[in-house]
Amino acid sequence: MGAMRKSIHTPEYAALCKELRAVREGAGLSQRALAVVLAVPHSWVAKVETGERRIDLVEFCRFVGACGVDPIKVFGGLSRIVPGTRGKGGRR
């Protein structure tokens, strides 16, 4: 097994960013509207969605939850694409 790359520079992290944007858009929220709900600058939302800013698990739950979506459902779908997990994308 090779060295683990910084997750922000992987296809899996790009998929996370894409999914976060899709969740927000599916909720009918602009970046500015979501930023108001989360009490963060709108640039924070933009940077998270483009991968310029790393998001942690707590922030992920708040972001997705503010869009009216169950974070566990989104996380479950994403976990299937991460190698080394018990999902479809990896072995363990």
C-alpha cells in the first residue's frame, strides 16, 4: 500500500465537493442563501464547493443538514467511492 495523498487532491475529494454543490442546488439555495443559514461568509461556501477550503465532518453535517438532507445518506453514498472502505470502492 502506497503513501496516502492529501485527500483534498484526490478524485474522491473532488466528488465530495461536487456532491455538496449538488445538495445545495437541489435544495434551491444559492451560495449566499446557504451562507446566511450557516452564519458564514458566502466565500466560505464557494471555497468549500471548489475544494479550495477543506471541510471537516462537523461542517459537512451542518452544510448538508442546512440543505434539508440527511448527512448520513450523503456520507454513505460518498463512502462507496473511497478506496479502503467497506463500500463498493474499496477493500477491507
